[in-house]
Amino acid sequence: MPSPTPSAPKADPSLVSVSSLRLTRGTIARYATGSLGTGGFATLPGLVLTYYLTDSLGVAALAAGLVITVAKVWDVVIDPVIGALTDRDLARHGSRRRLMLIGALALPLLFALTFAVPPALGPVVGAIWVLIAFTLTATAFSLFQVPYIALPAELTPDYDERTRLLTWRVVVLTFAILLFGAGGPALRRSAEDPVLGYLIMGVVSGVVIGIGMLVATTVARHPARETRGRPAVGESSSAGRVSPPPGAESGNGGGTAAAERVSMRTHYASGIRALRRSLPFRALLATFVLQALATGLMLAGAQYVATWVLHDQAAVELLFIALIAPALLAAPAWGVVARRIGKERTFAIASVVFAAAALSILGVLWAPGAWIYVPVGIAGIAYAGLQSLPMAMLPDVISHDEQQNGPGRAGAFSGVWTAGETVGFALGAMVLSIILAVTGYVSSTAGQLVEQPDAAITGIVVSFSVVPAALIALSLVTLARYPLRRVDIEAHRAADIQSQPG
């Protein structure tokens, strides 16, 4: 009796070549370029919009904060919907590019309109103008940002490759923050008329943001083709086999249109379900929202510190150089540390460093001077970690959920994530406006000279130091509940490889 033909031994997943999972440099470069847009939009409005309302249009501080908060609340409402739409695009067309392209094309014009208000219209009309224009701008940004955030989980399943991808994204992000944080105010001062200066800033910045976004849309065309060797997305990933969203199946062949109508409502709820069922997602999101609130508060307060504490409006550019220049070098360094000790431990270290640096800035209340740039620079080193590490952890959370519940929901996760980030930055501006209102800050129109009470100066410094430090400390409590480690992600990837046919 002939002996049976021996079957080929199944490859040990631990021996799979790392190089076969590596993203191409072109993919990383094009994806990272998108952060030229996301960094610009996150930085410039957060830096100058509250100040634009209070010190150029004469809007009261509390009302200015309310304008920005209302626009951001709208963002929170639509982000899960956009997440549903981008998941449906991926299921139907194999790409998330459509919404990204719409957002990238619409944003430059809307961004310019936000800073095109004639002060002669008065504070009330000016506030309404900014509210409408900024709400539309934020909508265009979300059309790009939500699918953009969903892409890393589909571009590679590898734990370290995600860190590599997001590290270079943060390098570009920090460059963008430096470019817009220092260059935006410089553009604003390029004209003697502050009204024209704001318009120039809005037009130029909007175009640069749009270009960065357009470059990144090319990565979303065919994500499975973007890696060398074995596709990084793999047949087992969400881009390789997209499951229809829950509730999208139809009981008969003619029910597709009805299913799509239902799927919008179902997908909107899927983000909430993802939040409820995924402990890693809840812990990471809560941490990120608290830190977005802290950094958003400092971002909104930087111009006030420059004007009323350092008595030099141009100092805001130096503050940004001190914050971002170290981060350009620190982002790759945080990636190296994360590969050695894990993303979550590295994230905690970066958070502690940031909180300590922010708290030390309180001394400027008694001794204002150039020494402030030292703790700001240390905060900048930590800030690179606060940006790159949670973004590198989010794809791990998504792939963990796919392993447990099936693929096809990355858009739902990114929609809730973007909404949470939006809440954090919106509350940062709102908290600042409340502190300014309580401490008696005096608003003014362009060219008007005013004096601020001592209480307002104290409020500005506290909002730039003590409050952000306390928020970062609170975020460490939620980060401690994050359960995923390298071994969990690698075990999931090994299970995926073993499940491949042949």
C-alpha cells in the first residue's frame, strides 16, 4: 500500500519575513503628507480663531468660545455618519477615496471665508459669519479626516509597521504645526491692515492644507497594492474581505436600495456599539480626548500668552518654534523607544514629561521672560509622543476588534475617534473662553488699545500651565486601563496567517 503523500508543512507565523510586510516608502510619504493638511487645520484655527473673534471682531470671550464649540458639536454629530459612509464606500468600491477627495477640494475656499469677515459688520454678524463658515470648513475637514484615520489598519497588519507609518505621519504633522503655527501669524502681519492680513493668511493656508490632503487621497485608491511581497492588508484584513455592515444584508435579491437606506442609521449606531464592546478603544479614546483638551487649551492660549504675558505678539511664533522644532527629532525617537518597551508604556512616559513641563510654565506668572521657551521645548519633545503613539495604537485596537467581531468597521472606529478629538479641542477653546470671561478679559476690535486686569493675566497663565498639566495627569488614569500589548497584536496576526488557505 503506497504511503500517503505528505502535506506541505504549514509555515511558522513567527518565521514570516518582516520585509514582506513592510510598507513602501512612497506609501508612507504620501500618507504622511496628508498630515500637512490635518496639522494645518488643527493648528491655525485653534491658535488664532478665538483671538480673531475677541481681538479683531470685538466678540465677547464667552460668545467666541460658544461659536467655536457649536461648530465642533456639529462635527461630533456628523463624524460617525461620515464613518458609516466611508465604510460603505470601501465595501462597494474597495476604496475610501471619494469622501477624502470631496473634503480636500472644498476646504480651501471655506477656510478662507472663515477669516474674511469685515469688522464693520459688527460683532453679532461677525460671530454668525464665522460660525457658518467654520462649521462648513469643519465638515469638509471631517470628510477627509475620518477615512484618513481609518487607513492605517488596512495598510498593514504589523505592530511595528504601524508605529513606523504613524511615526512619519507625526514627523510631517509636527512640521505642519511649526509651519502653520509660526507661518500663519507671520502671514497675518504681512499686511498693515489686520483685516487684509487675516484674509491673506486664510487664503494661503487653505491652499496649502488642501494640497496636503489631495496628495494623501492617492493612498486610498488601491491599499492592497501598496506593499512589497505579501500584501500588508492581507485577505484576512478589512480591506481584503470587507464584511457588509451589520443590518445591510437583504433578505431578497431586490432589497439592496432598502438595505443602504437602513445601513446609514445602523452604521451611525455601530460607532456607539464599537465604543461599548471594546475596552481598549474606550481607554485609548478617553486618554486621547483628555490630552486633546489639554493641548487644545494651550494652543488657544498661546496667542494670549504672547500678547499679554510676554508683551510681544510675534512671540507666538517663537513659542511654536520652541514647541515643534524638538518634536521633529523626537517623533522617530519615541518610535524607537516604543519598539523596545511597548507603545503604551512609552505613551505614559511622554505624558508624564509633558505634564511636568506644562506645570513648570506657571513660574512665568511671577517672572515672565525668555526662559519660558525651555519648558515649552521639553513639552514639544513629549508632544511628539502624545501624537504618534495613540495614533499607532488605534490600528491595533481596530485589528483586535476585527479578530473578535469581524472586519468592515474601521470607519466606525475612526468616526468616533475623530468626534472625540473634536470634542477635546472644542472644549479646550471653550474652557479658555470661560476662564477669560470669569477673570474679566476685555475684548476689542482691530486697532483698539485696551488694558487687561491682573486677574485676566493670571487666568491666561493658569490656562496655559496648571489646567493642561492636571488634564494630562487625569489621562494617565484612563491610559492605565488600556489592556493591549505587543503579544496580543502579534498573536492576532499569527492567527490570521495560519487561517490563510494553503
